[in-house]
Amino acid sequence: METSVHIATVEALREPIRCLEGRATHQRAVLPFGIKAIDERLPGGGLALGALHEVAGGGNGAVDGAAAALFAGGIAARTRGHVSWCVTRQDLFAPALAAAGLAPDRVIYVEAGDDKAVLACFEEALRHSKLGAIVAEVSRLGLAADLKAAEDESNPWPPKMADHAFGFLCWSPTSQEVEKSGKE
């Protein structure tokens, strides 16, 4: 083979490698926190827009799940457009989200039966360009990795989302998990 073919192949692979290493040259818009100590530690100076983020509290109790949800709500409040919020049960407390800055009239509440259905709704919402943020409360983190492993070329995960939007997967334990963690 010619050397020029090898060089062209290597050049074509450089950008995907940078992406895998987290050093991509493609600059995404970011939403800064406005707190220098945090922003200077985040790539680009804030949370990347048009990207998927996983959020969890500091433990595995209901309070920790609520903290993660309120964090996501506070970030979602700073975006433009409506926010799709997907849950398995009706336990989202709208006044708390309002206290975090997310007005109730901006939230589209989606109640699904289980984590799999929540993720299906989340995935569908990611495809809509008019949403400012999409939040899915699931019983465990790592579900995004499961979906990524199951993707194929015709159905990439996560799907392409709007450049101005956020996708959040929030870990919110079920009541059974909270009871189980209290016994350990």
C-alpha cells in the first residue's frame, strides 16, 4: 500500500479519537453556572448543550433522588422552550421545581409505567428540537450505557438532539430501593 493511503486513514481517524478522549475540536455551546470555581473545571466553561448528562444525588435515598431532580430542574429552568419530564410515578413536586426556577407551565409531564418506558419517552423527546431540556427519572444510572450497547447504525443512542437542549438522566430510587438501602 502507498504511504499516502495510510496517512489519509490516520487523518480520518484523528477526530473520532479526539472525541473518544474528550478532546474533540468540535466546540459545543455551553451553559455556564456563573461560578468560576465550577465553570473553570468544566470543559468549555459550562455544561455542554446538545448533550446527554447523568445526574445523581450523594446516596441512594429519596432525598438524594430529589436533590438530583432539583439540580436538573434548576439547569432546565435556564434553557429556552418547554421541558419534557419523564417519570414512572406521579411524585414530581411542581412547587419545588418552581422554587428551583422552573415554571410549571413550561413542564410537559410524562408518566410511564417503568424505566424502559421512561427511556422510550425520553428518547422520543430528544428528537424534538423545540424542547429546552428533557429529563428522565430512572431507578438506576448506567441505563444510557445499556442503551448505547444495544444501538445499531439505524438506531443510534442517544439520538441527535437540538444543539440548544439538555438531556438529563436522573437517578431516583424507587420506594422499594429506599426501604432496602435502609436495611443494609
